[in-house]
Amino acid sequence: MRKTMLLVTATLVFLTYNLDNIYARKTPVPCYFQVKCLCIHETINSDLIIDCSRKNLSNVPDFPRNSYSIDLQHNGIQFINGEKFRNLTHLTMLDLSFNAIAGFNRSSFEGMKKLVVLKLNNNPLRFKGTSIPVDTFKPLSGLKHLGIKNIIPPIDRSKYYNIPDESLSDLKMLETVEVDILKADPFGQVYKSLIYLHTINMGKCSFYEIAVTTFRFVPYLKNLDIDISCTIRFLRNFHYGLSRLKSLSLHKLGTKYMIGGFSLIVCELMQTPIEILSFRNSFTEKTEDLSPIWNTIRHCLYNSRIGMIRITENNFAGNISKLEEPPYSLRFLNLSNNKLERFAMKLNRIRILILSDNFLGGFLHSNKYMITNKSMLEHVDLSRNIIYKLNVGLFHGQPNLKQIILGRNGLREVAFDLSQSPNLRFLDLSNNLITSLNERTMAMFENIAKISNLTIDMYNNPLSCNCGTLPFLIWMTKTRVRLLHIRHYRCVLDDGSEVTLNALKEIIYKQQKDCVSYSDILIGSTISLFIVIVLLLSALVYKYRWKLRYMFYLAKSKHYSYKASNEDGIDYSYHSFISYSDNDRSFVIKDCITNLENDGEFKLCVHQRDFLPGQDITVNITNAIHESKKNHLYNY
Ligand SMILES: *[C@@H]1O[C@H](CO)[C@@H](O)[C@H](O)[C@H]1NC(C)=O
Ligand SMILES: *[C@@H]1O[C@H](CO)[C@@H](O)[C@H](O)[C@H]1NC(C)=O
Ligand SMILES: *[C@@H]1O[C@H](CO)[C@@H](O)[C@H](O)[C@H]1NC(C)=O
Ligand SMILES: *[C@@H]1O[C@H](CO)[C@@H](O)[C@H](O)[C@H]1NC(C)=O
Ligand SMILES: *[C@@H]1O[C@H](CO)[C@@H](O)[C@H](O)[C@H]1NC(C)=O
Ligand SMILES: *[C@@H]1O[C@H](CO)[C@@H](O)[C@H](O)[C@H]1NC(C)=O
Ligand SMILES: *[C@@H]1O[C@H](CO)[C@@H](O)[C@H](O)[C@H]1NC(C)=O
């Protein structure tokens, strides 16, 4: 149990390490001895890591003495000549999988004394006759991992043999072996001498049974990986032969091949110290419901030591009926790549939950993956789930959350709440559609970063760099949140062009300038418009000043003037208002008044006589005009 915890902790550390080192890794450069290959120089002891995979090489190149790891997968190499490797005293890993190697001779592995890992999978090796002479592997005294499975069979199937047991007898340090199982009792006496062997990975097989006696010569077997498509039968009580079993992987092994049934296998595992169970590519025949499979595991292993379960790359489309709560000891659950559309479970003590590569986007829009309101979850992976929007409270009740992976979705904004996850250390938002963060989100991240060492990855989002996002751009320069790969973020400018945030400060400076001139233009044009309107109005007022004045006084007089009584029923107090200059006074008084008023019986309005004292002169004039018949033209 404690070991499982260690394993889970290690996985968590590994995940963190992995994330931190994605871009910290050195970039490979073409090798000087073979430009087709890529080399990475490890500075520590100048060891070379060489990648010559998929280079159409038919001969092994001459590698330098400091070669540490050589990958020659997927080439056309037909023969291994040990001479080529004789001087490579540092060589630790050699991968010759997927080549055309048909056989070895005694000198093939000479000089590879330091080799720890040798992979010869997927070659057309012939084990009959002289293809593996005795002592071929003798130089490999330090080898810990041998991969020699998925041997390409000859056209004549009757010449297809298992690797001879004896050839392995020299590999005393062997811990892991990958082999094909082509005979009835594949792990014979020779395995007894391989006292460190703890892992067997089975490649191809013909019809095969796993019985109580199958592993009798491999008593220390801990990990059994079956990575094949063949018919396999787990005979009842098989667990007696696997009394130290810690991990069982049944990959590519459809349930229809599990003669005896899925539940027989899983329930017998209860009798072993099993900690890790993995079904990859096992439930693919038809669309199935995850529930019965999950509930069987839960039912059979509830009180076991199971700590990790992987059920990945299967075909569980559509609806999930009720998923029962996981075994009590379970800490790690990987349900990646299963076409799941819904998922909700009591998480109990699960620390790591991987739900990547499913179709949970629609479901998580308004639901949660957790049924209880509190969990011990530390790492959740929801990448590649077609998520456009998440339930705001999705991460509530998970106070231990350290890592949230949301990469490769369609998120446009961060609208979910993380304020209840103060321990958050890593948030992966890479490869989404986020354009910027709003004030509330930035404040939320800032709050978390006060307590925890928060890192956020926003790599490959279409961030926008414009006046509106200026606060976000500025935040990126001064936040205490570590922004992973910030130099590689791309930002879309207003004109549609893209820049990287390599020189964020300059971008901000430019934006600030642009934004200032933008507001300048705005203010400037507003003022000009205002001035134009004012001028236009003044011109109009000037043009119609008299009319306006008249109208003004007219309006005013309507309020203040009294109507002179009129016996004749005529509306006018005067027949005429005489406006005159002082120079003409005597003419008005002597001639006009005398002639018109006395003789002509007209009533005139003369300002010296008829204007109301105390009244404004202008009002008097207007009243006079208004009340005089002569001016009735204006009196509309
Ligand atoms: C691979 O190499 C062979 C000769 O060694 C050559 O005939 C062939 O065209 C090459 N194939 C590719 C894809 O480069
Ligand atoms: C290995 O080293 C020896 C002596 O240092 C040298 O003679 C030989 O040519 C080298 N072999 C290869 C394949 O470089
Ligand atoms: C192994 O094969 C190579 C190449 O065919 C040959 O040069 C070498 O002499 C052979 N060694 C032995 C021990 O047969
Ligand atoms: C899934 O279940 C819901 C309600 O339980 C139902 O409406 C829907 O049709 C089901 N979908 C499928 C594919 O079975
Ligand atoms: C989960 O399973 C997927 C699919 O097999 C695999 O690619 C991924 O590495 C697994 N994740 C972890 C953390 O083991
Ligand atoms: C959590 O659930 C328990 C019972 O399941 C309930 O008593 C408690 O009030 C819930 N807490 C919150 C914060 O919802
Ligand atoms: C935060 O991270 C930095 C760099 O990764 C590290 O040096 C520092 O110790 C961390 N601080 C805490 C409190 O974890």
C-alpha cells in the first residue's frame, strides 16, 4: 500500500517534471558523423543521444565513442556487426526495432558490455539453425531489458519458432523481457537462472493458456503485460502462479478472447497483491457501456491493494449508467481516449484523474465529474475533450488540486472558478481559443499565486494585442504567476497580423502609444465637431438675428403686455407705430400727430407719449409694433 502511494506520488512528480521540461529539453541538431541523424549532447558527461530512426539506413553508421543512446528504429538494417560497436564503451541503449535483421553471429554484440537496453522487436529474425548461435548474447552481461517480440514470421509458417530459451541463459541481469509466446510451456527451466526477472511482456502468441504452472520458473514475476491479439485463456486458480503479481496489463486483448470471462480474471486478482491494472484497447469490438466493466472491477477489487487503474483507448460511447465508487485504495484512474460523453463518480481517495481524449465537453458544460462535494484530487486532466465552456463550479470542493490540464480544447475564456483551489500549481490552458483574461480572472490567479507557486501555460492561444487587452498584457509582465513559454505565445494585432510575445514590453509600449493616439484622435475629432457645430449655430443666429429677436420679444410681450381695450372690436390699440429719430421729432409731433390724429382720427403710437414707463424699451417697441394695425403683417 505504501508502495502504491510512492508510485502515485512518483507519477505526480513525473507529471510535474514532464510539464516543466517540455520546452526545457535541448533541441537536437544534425550529427556530425551522419547528417541524417539527430544528436543531443548531454553536457553533464558529454554523452551523446542519437536519433537515427526512420532514415532509410541500410548500414549502421560509425558512431563516436561517447554515444550513450542510439535509436535506429524503422530502417533497413539487415545485419549487426559487433565491430561497429566495439569502442562504444558508454553505449547504454540500442534500439534496432523495425529493421530487416534476420539473424546474428557471435560477433554481433561484442563490445556492448555496458548495454542496458536492447530492442530488436519487429524484425524477421529466424531462430532455427544458426540464427542465434549459442553465446551470441554472452557479451551482454549487463543487459537489463531485452525486447525481442513481434518477430515477423516467414512465409512458410512452419519455420516460425520461439526464441530458444538457452540463448537467454547468459543474460543474468535481465529484469524485463519482451517475447513472443509460440509454444505451450514458454517459460522453461532457463528462466530459473534469471533471478532478477520481474517483468514479462508478451508479444505475439498462438492460442495460449495461463495456468497455475505457467510461471513456475519465474517466481519473482511482478509485472505481466499481455500486448497481443490472440486467444488467451486464464484458467481457474491461475493466481496461485502469480503470488507476487503487482501489475497486470491486458492490452489489445478483446474481452471476447478472455475465455473464462472478464470477471473471472478480475476477481481472481483479488487473491494477488495486485496494485496496477491496465486495459488498453480491450473493449473496442462494439460500443459498450463502461459501467458493467467498472462495477465488476469495483466489486472484485474493493478491498484489494489496487492503486492504479488504466482503462484507455476503448470504445465506450454514449451513456454511462451508474458508476459505483472506486475501490478504497485507488489513487490513480486513467480513462483517457474512451469516447466517453458522460462521467461522474464518487472519487473517494483518487488523487490523479485522467479523462483526456474523450467527448466530455458537452457534459462538463453544466455538470461535474465528481458526485461528492469534496475530494482529495490533486491532478485532473481534461485535455482534448471538445470543451468550450466549463461549469463555473467544476473545481469546487477539491482543495488539494495542484494541476489542472485543459489543453487542446475550445475554451475562449476562463470563466470557471478556481478560488477554492489555493494549492494550484499548474494550469494548462495551451492550445485553446483564449484571447485574453478579464480583470476578475487575473485577480483570481494573483490570489492563488500569493500562496502557491502557480504556473500557467497559455501556449498557442490566439491572444489579442490591442487597446482593450492592454491591462492583460501589462499583467503578464508583472504578475507573480509564472507563464510557461510566454516568449512563444502568439498575439493577434488589430490589423490581423500575428506576433510572438518574445518582446512583450515593446508590444505594450507600442500599444500604449497607439492607444494614446487613438484617444487623442477621438478627443480631437470630438472637439472639432463641437466647434464646427458652434460656428454653424452662430452663423445661423447671426443671419436670423433680427427675426430671432423679434420672435423673442414677441414671445415675451405675450406674457407681459396688456391688451389695450378696443371699443370698435378691432384688435389693435393703434393704427400705426411711428418709429423715428430724434432729429425728426418736430416733424412727428407737429405734422404727423396733428394731421393724422387730430384731423384724420387715427391713433398713433409715439414712444414719448405711449410707451409704458418702467417697461423695457425693447418690450415697448415690440408691443407697439404688435398692437399697431400698420404692422399686423408681422402679427401672426
Ligand atoms: C531508401 O534507400 C534505397 C537505397 O538504399 C533507395 O533505393 C530508396 O529510394 C530510398 N527510399 C527513400 C524513401 O528514400
Ligand atoms: C576501435 O579502437 C581501436 C583502437 O583504439 C581502433 O583500432 C579501431 O579502429 C576502433 N574501431 C572502430 C570501429 O572505430
Ligand atoms: C559475423 O558476420 C560478419 C559479417 O558477415 C563477419 O565479418 C564475421 O566474421 C562473422 N563473425 C563470426 C564470429 O562468425
Ligand atoms: C442518454 O441518456 C439520456 C437520458 O438518460 C437520453 O435522453 C439520451 O437519449 C441517451 N443517449 C443515448 C445515446 O443513449
Ligand atoms: C493515460 O492513458 C493515455 C492513453 O493510454 C496515455 O497516453 C497517457 O500517458 C496516460 N496518462 C498517464 C498520466 O499515465
Ligand atoms: C457536502 O455534502 C454533505 C453531505 O453529502 C452536506 O452535509 C454538506 O452540507 C455539503 N457541503 C456543501 C458545501 O455543499
Ligand atoms: C517556486 O518555484 C521556483 C522555481 O520553480 C522554486 O525555486 C521555488 O522554490 C518554488 N517555491 C515554492 C514555495 O514552492
